[in-house]
Amino acid sequence: QVQLVESGGGLVQPGGSLRLSCAGSGFIFRSYLMSWYRQAPGKERELVASISTSGAVRNYADSVKGRFTISRDNAKNTAFLQMNSLKPDDTAVYYCNAKILVQPKNTYWGQGTQVTVSS
């Protein structure tokens, strides 16, 4: 059974930091592109960051560049999102996504973790 389980969300003050984790199981983690998405109330889900299978290539949304860092540990089947200098606009449910770019091109989603940035 495929599972992606996020953790690490919570309430933090503006300027604070959080580290999200995404633990994968039931699939070959190291073969999957890993990404973090977020969805704020009333808004569409947006891509925040992605990391290649080896970790060598990382991409970020303009809104988080220089503040967020995506990483992965293939030995532990886990992806991370380090979020620094958080702003109220970062408030959203954060979702982990695993995608393989070759057939069968499976895509998996986690259940989401709430991040709230507020004083």
C-alpha cells in the first residue's frame, strides 16, 4: 500500500521556521520526483518546490526562493521542506507529492499538513 505521510506543520510567528517531513512507503522512493505543494483557503493548489530523484536538481516557486529548501534522504525514504523567514502569506495546507516520469507515470499525494503563520 502506497503512503505519503507529512509531519511538522503547526503554528509559527512571522519570521519563524518550520521543517516539514514526508515519509514514503509502498513504492520505490528513490525513483520518484518529490515535490511540495500548498493550498491556501480559496486559492488553487500551487507548486512550492521540487527535487530530482538524486537530489541534484531543485526548483522553487519565486515566492519562496531564498527562504525554503527542499531536500531528500533516499536511504530513509523521506523528503523535507525547510521553511525559514515565514510570512503570513505562507499559511496553507502543505502537500507532499511523488511522481515518476516514466510509465506507468504514477502520482501519489499525502494527506497534507497545516502551516499557519500568525502573531
